[in-house]
Amino acid sequence: MGSEPNAKRVTLKEVAKRAGVSIGMASRVLGGYGSFSEKTKKAVLKAAQDLSYRPNTLARSLRVGRTHAIGVVVSNILSFHWTTFIRAIESAASERGYQVLLATTGDDPNAERTYLHALHDRFVDGVILCPSDDNEQVIKTMLAGGLPMVMVETDNENLSAPRVNLGNRAGGKLAVEHLLALGHRRIGIVTGNLKTSSSARFRVEGYRDALAAAGLDIDEELIVNGNYEAAVAYTATAKLMSLPQPPTAMIVCNEVMAGGALKCLKEEDIALPDELSLVTFDDPAWMSFHRPALTTVRAPLGALAITALDTLLERVEGSRGGSTAVSEQVLPMEIVARESTAAP
């Protein structure tokens, strides 16, 4: 009988009636608090099993002021970057006794706003968010209402919440410095959307920093938008390679765009690294298996996730909401040199 779930939620009152005890006693046994006899415990547990009783966790959470659920809102669950980030958060949150409610926005501010309201309505204990600038006021209102939040991959200093970021600017500089050391001077870059993505902006700033430090002029024709999309990156790569003086090296600013860039280079029969050196960002396993193996700027995505989670739970498990002071933690990247880069 206990193996088949009921279409209608069984109430605590029904469990108590079947066990022949008061509702308060049934609640005490199932909640594991207070005193009760072994006989009463067995009767209540058997009644709960027979009726396939499931406790109303939301109601219990409202009584104690915690749900042990956190929201995580990101842009694209299909990218290696966010998939790795989410897996690390889910694993660490589970170990800490928290459930993760995941929302993926597809870079749509309206979808982000809808998810934020839905998470708030479900009384999550806190939210980890890669925010859109369009929703700044919505986020400010939630923060003012006491919802603990941690921002990742953003340079928005107007939000009174901790930020945990990757060292994107230093990463962009690392990529260029690696190519400069090999002797390249004409270096193209396929960027993310510079209007909407702080990581894209910082990576290009690092690119500019390194060229300026080397005393080289910056050719704006060599900076092309790939929008963090494979198809757009394909077109951007073709644009770079069709220049009267094409680059001898190229940086592609994420793993999704790397696929589009490689497809274009293959179709145009441009050999790596003999005719073009290539550096990408992110480091999924396939980049080391690719021939030639790809030189990458590796981001500590697991550490980004754990740091964001720890920062959030410090606020959740301390005073509700914690400090509203803005703080930022920046995690460094590293260059992983492989076969796709060589002297021009």
C-alpha cells in the first residue's frame, strides 16, 4: 500500500488519525523532537509509510525561516563555462544540505527577471546570479528586502552584494603575452558581446593592455565580435582572415566560439599553427584531444563556484542578509600552452 503515491497530498492529520495519536504527537515523531515512546514512534512511522506521507517542507521552512534551497541564475547552461560552474555548486551545496534551484536565461533580461521573482516567491535562502544590467533595479529591491545574493562575472558596482569574478583582464593579457613571446605582432581577437558582457570587456581590455605595454599600435580591424556564439564567431573569423593583412595569431574568447572559429579555419584550409596560431579561453577536455591540441587560458570554474557558494552561505547562515557592503574576490587564470601556437 505504501508503494503507490496518492494523487492528493496526505496531511499530518490523517497520519495522526491512523496512528491513533494527536496531531502534535505525530508532528513530534516525524520532526524528531521532544519525547515519545518507542510504541508511539513505530505507530506513527508505519502510518506515514502506509499513507505515503510526504512532509510539507515549505510550511516547515516558513516556521523556521529557512528553506535550505538556493537559486542559481546563469545565461547558458549549454556552455562548458556554466555547466562546469553549476555542477560544482550543486555538488558542494548538496554536501552542505542545500538544494539548488537552477534558472537559465539565454541572455534574456525578461527571462532573468521572471526567474528572480519566481525564486523569491519560493522563499529561497539566497541567490547566486550573473546579472543583467537591465535588471539592476529589480535586484536592488530584492537586496533591500533582505534576500542574500552573490554576483558572479559582473563589474556592476551599483549592486550592494559581494562579487566573485574571474581575472578576465589578466587572462586577456596572458593570451597576448604568450603570442608576443613567440614573435607575433599582428594578433586578432574574437570577443564576446562588449555591450552586455563584463567578461568580454575585460578580456579585450587585457588584450589592449598587453599590446600597449609592448609598444604596439592597436588595429581596431583585428577586434571582432563573436557574441559568444559559434555561428557569429565563424563569420568573425572569416572576416579576420579575409583582411588584406590577416593576423598571424588569433585569440577566441570562449569555448563555444572556438568551435565556430575552428570550423571556419578548416573550411578555408588554414593550418594550425603553421599558418595561424590560436589561443582560446576555457579548457574543456576536447581541447587537449584536438589535433593540434589547443593552447587555452584556463579559468578556475570550480573555485569560482565554491567561492560564490561559500560567500552566499556565510550571509545566509549568519544574520539574514548579512552585510550590504560591496566586496569583490577575483580568481586568477592560467595559460595552458599546447600545439596550436608557435612562432609566425
